[in-house]
Amino acid sequence: MLEREFKSAWEKYSENDIKEVTDLSERYKKFLSAAKTEREFVRDSLSECEAKGFKNIKDVKEIKAGDKIYGVNMDKNIFMFVIGSKPMAEGMNLLGAHIDSPRLDIKQNPLYEDNNLCLMETHYYGGVKKYQWVAQPMALHGVVFKENGERVDIVIGEDANDPVVGISDLLIHLSRKQMEKSLREGVEGEDLNVLVGSRPAKGDKDAKNSVKKYILEILNEKYGITEEDFVSAELTIVPAGMARDYGLDRSMIMAYGHDDKVCAYTSMEALFQVENPERTLGCILTDKEEVGSQGATGMHSRYFENLVAEILEKKGEGTARDLRECMMNSFMLSSDVSAAFDPNYPSVNEVKNTAFFNRGMVFNKYTGNGGKFGCNDANPEFMAMLRKIMNANNVSWQTAELGKVDMGGGGTIAYILANLGMNVIDAGIAVQNMHAPWEVISKADLFETYKGYVAFLKEAGK
């Protein structure tokens, strides 16, 4: 066939396929609903990989083919490997995703009272449309470390019996001036203050900051923390509620954090499906992508290289040359989401190079913006290999750009790994409402991407 024909992945599914789509979707929804922060995602990933026989590299003295190894960095990154029979200098097959998502971070000195209302100050994290985060039920997630080193985990707003919190919006009746502003300016960053209470402390209703005092009493009674403990806390405001089926036909999933936990979850599940490979396989789940991948838990840190060096050493292949060749001979799918076509906003897309729901896994040869600035641009030799693998395994796939040229753009971790010399391409799932509190994906795309990741791990480099 000379022309390429795109079909909905649903058209090829048998009843058994649909059951697999449903089962994967249910597992993903359950996982995502409980893992809204990086620490929570690492916590639950750790439980899953240990149940699959993975061992902490710190507890392993020697590594051999067939071993399953993981490393955790500061509770915000987890890296999992299945060791191959070939020398690692011949390269690895890697899936790399990020597990941070846009949110609102609580400031270090957040609590204040204003006219008998208690609020918390926030600083938004990642690229958000600030107006989308008001008048929404929100939950408080995070961790507090006391001065004595004790760790306290906090989740308020997810249980049906929990209270929720939120950010007020200006009523339409008084918003004439606000409505004259641009969308960017309609809600200011410093106005994203979370309302957490309005009731004064018992027997203290006339005292200054009585409402704030009562909130502190509640937190102290339940968690044993004081106001100073906020200084050594990592608390975030995220949308409250679970991932849910979307659409009357239940063909989609609405959730907070699809970007990029949907690719992280499918990458992890794909790795679990492969035993005793020839090439060493890896799943990289990293942090800080939404703010540039900087810092000790971002992909720019040396943790990944140091971990691979430790694996090589414990495998008896620990020279500097082994490490360099391992990186340069590796193949990686930068498992990140792409923008799905939205019929409500067609003008931002060039439809021949746009991702559509139900057409399967999305390959973005390049991302970046303004002339591919800041992008990784995958080699055609690598794309030819991937085409062959996907077609041979009946994986539905498509290629896309992130909108029209000069319309906008974005980036991923792809270029960071490509800087080590490996072949890398962005490959993931199309998302509507990206970076909004509630994002939407197709269940068919979830399944096809999972299948594509498994096929890549098994066959790349053969």
C-alpha cells in the first residue's frame, strides 16, 4: 500500500483484547489515584517492583544476567533494571518517564489569618493556567520532617470522609474588571491562596489569629506538628478525587497527573513483562521535568550515571570505557505524553502531524519550540528500527509535533539522555487538557503504548 491509512485501534480488538484494555485501565486508575506526588509514586512503584523480585542495589554484592535491580534516589526517583546476558557495553534498552506533575506547592511560612479566615500561601509548580486551579476541590499531600528527624506523611482530602480545601474565585457579579484582563493575568500567582479554615479555637474566639490557632491545633492533634515544622515540609495542593472513566462509552480516563504518570506506569508495567533479556533493560522514573529537570532528583543529576556505573562494577564490567560505551550504544524511549487533537481548538494544530485519540502510541521525532530550540531530534535510522518493531508486533502508532510551527512547544528529558550519546526519541500517549487539574487520555492509547514499550524492550538492538 502506497498511502498510509490510520484506523482507530478499537476496530482491531477482539473481546479478549478489550478485556486486556479494561484490566490495564483499572490497574492504572487504582495506582494513579493513590500516587499523586513523586514520593507516593516511588513508594508504590517500590512495592510493585519488590513483589516482582527486584532487589535494592545497596543490598547486592554481585550482579549477573537475569538479576532484577533497583535504586531509589531521595524517595523521588526510582530506576529499575533487568540485567541482560550481553555485556552492558553493547548498550541498554531504556524507558524513561517523569513522575512529577503540575501542582501548587505550599510555601515554607504558609499559614495566615485574614478577617477570620485561615489560608495557606502557595507557589505554583510547572506550567499551569492559573485560572483553572480556582473553585476546585483540592487535597493536601506531602511529608513533614520534624526537627528530631521524624517523618510524618500527610494526605487530607482523598477519603470520602475527609474535608477538602480550595482556592476561591471572584463571583461573576463583581468581576467586571477581572474579566477585562487577559487569561494570564485574571488570576495572579500570589492570589492562589488555599482556604483551610474559618472556625475560631475553642474559648479563644476573640483572640488574634484564633482561626489560624485552631487549624494548628487540628494539625498538632492529628500529626503532632507545629507551625515551625512547615519549614521542613514538602506539602502540595493537588486536585481531590480519583481517576475515573470518561465518556458515556467509558473509552477514556480522566485523572490528575496523566502527564507523565501514564507513561511512567506503562513503562514500569512493560519492564515487568520481560525475563532474561539479552540486552540490559531499564525503566527510569525521574523528577523535576516540569521545571527543567534540574537539582539532585532531576534528570540532569548524576544519579543515573552513577547507578549504571555501580551496576557495571558489581557485574565485573566496571571500567570508565564500559560506562561510556554502555551509554553510547543504548536506545531509549523518552516516555512522555503528547498533545491530543481537540475539535474545540483545531487552529493550533497542523492536522497531518498531530496526535489523535485511539490511533495508538505517539512518536515525537522532536519537541522544543521556535525552530526546534532545546529539542532532541531523533535519527531516522532509529525511527526505522522502531517502525519495524511496532509493525511486527501489531502496535498502533502515529507521529506528531506539539502544535503548529511557532504556535508554542515544550520539552522532555529526551535531550538529556541523548547528550550521553544514546539514540533517544519521545514516545508516549496523547493527552487532552494537558497541565489542567483534570487531564484525559484514551484507554486504547494506554494499551497500545504499553504493548509498544514491551515490544521495544524485547526487540530493540537485535
